[in-house]
Amino acid sequence: MTEKWIVGVDLGGTTTKLAFINTYGEIIHKWEISTDKEEDGKYIVINIAKAIDQKLQELDLTKDKLIGIGMGAPGPVDTKTGVIYNAVNLGWNTHFPLRDMLEVETSLQAVIDNDANCAALGEMWKGAGNGAKDLVCITLGTGVGGGVIANGQIVQGVSGAAGEIGHITSVPVNGARCNCGKTGCLETIASATGIVRIASNMLENNTSSGELMGIYQKEGHVSAKNVFDAARNGDKIANSVIEEVSFYLGLALANIANTLNPEKMVLGGGVSKAGQILLNPIKENFGKYSFPRVKESTEIAIATLGNDAGVIGAAWLIKNNISK
Ligand SMILES: [Zn+2]
């Protein structure tokens, strides 16, 4: 029998990542197209369908090579109806029937889920999760995303909003404003933007010199990467920023683990590339605030799939569907 492929799609506000993936989770071909948000996002799905047809043509293959299309989308998804809510950054109205549109335009079976959930499924299947069926994935990027997997299934909650780890209230009083409308969310601290905000506050109110202060005075701003690089060189202010970030992250992770006791908690996204300089103090705080039996059994690890987690997890949606 010839090998069949699944289309994995990671739909982003700027670019859409596509991949042909076999049923073992191996990427055969991957490519990107830009996301065309013109005219209320009406071209997004059509462009994806066209991109698939073009790629098949290039490879001299026909559509019967493909089993289905899985997609991670940026917004809360009702997985029963295949509707995505509040994807305003894509130009879509409050209720957009994404799954049905995909099926109509591609003539393939479609399954959709939230993008952070897909990243979690990708890491479970082929990444740091290494097959762990109880896993929590936290994506530390421009924002903070979360996906909770219990017994191999994404926890959706009553309205698809489970796993919003970025919006755990970390600072209940006088916290910074979050994009969600609340204040003091974990995202205002542990995202790249949060780290820059904390660093800028500390630098403004500090008179000491050092590597990070030097960059701040020269450029007028610092990046999250500047903070981690300077911390590695022993910069005091940079280390204070990491101390604050890792305290809130360690505390939040401990409380999630105290509730779920997952096998693994996987940290992904650009900020996780900081590596040990961030991971070690997070683990320390995690140890302080987790229930003893949880501390012994829940492992914290860095994600391994990088940008591929989304498309691999999206392909898993189809793989999981056909094996039912
Ligand atoms: Zn929030």
C-alpha cells in the first residue's frame, strides 16, 4: 500500500505554515504562504486550498494521496461544530465556520483546533512529550499560550477556553494591563513583551551601570534576548528580571501541576530558547510551590519541535480522528 499523507496547517496572522505529513508524524514537505486578511479574511481558506493543489501538481500527485486536513487556528475553537470565535485579527466575524469552509474548498475531511492546543499535541506526539499522554504545554512567545492534554485528549472546557494559561491571574493587585482586558495575567510577565516591560521598568528606576543598562542607554530599549544574554554574563539587572519572571512562572506551573499532576510540562516558544538560564530558576520555584508528590513526578522540559509543533499537532487531529 502506498503511503498516505495528512495536510497539517498552522494558521497565523501573518504567515500560514503548511506541511504534508505521513501517518507516523514525519514531515515530508513543508512550506509557507502569507495570510491574506483582505476583505474580512475571505481569501484565507481559498488560498490554502490553492496552495495544496499547487504543491500536489509540483509533486505530480493527485488528491487521493491525502487523507485529510488538520488545522491549528489563532482563537477559541468549538471542536464539535468546527467554528472559530473572535479571530478578529484574521478579519473573521465572531462565528466563522472554519471546518466546513475548509472541507468545501479542499474536498478533504477537516478537523480544527486552537493553535496552542495543536502545538501541545505536536509535542505530545513527536516532541518533548515523547508520547506522554498527560501533558501541559506552555508557549512563551509574543503572548503566552497553553494546551492541556489529559489521557491523550485536549481539555476543551465548556466553551473551548480551557488551557488559557497565559491568563492565569498572577498579580491580583496593580498588575499590568493584558490584551484580554484583565490585568496581572501571566502573559504580562512571562511573554517576550512582558519580559521587556519588566526590564524597562527596572532600567528606568536604576542608576547602576552594566551590560543591559549599556544597551538600554544606547538603543533606548532592550529585547528579551538582550536580557537573557546579559544574565548569562552575570548582569545584575538582567538577573533580577529573570528572578521575577521565573518566580511567577514557577508559581503558576506549580499550581497547574498541583491540579493536574501531568507527566510533563513542556515550555515552548521564542522565550524558551533562553534555555537553562530561565529553566533552572523556574524549576527552583516550581519545587518550592508544588505538592511533594507532584514535585517528584511532574517533569519540566523545553519543547523540541520549534516552529514545526503546530503543523505536526494539526496532522495529529486527523490521525487521531481516523484511528477512532
Ligand atoms: Zn489576559
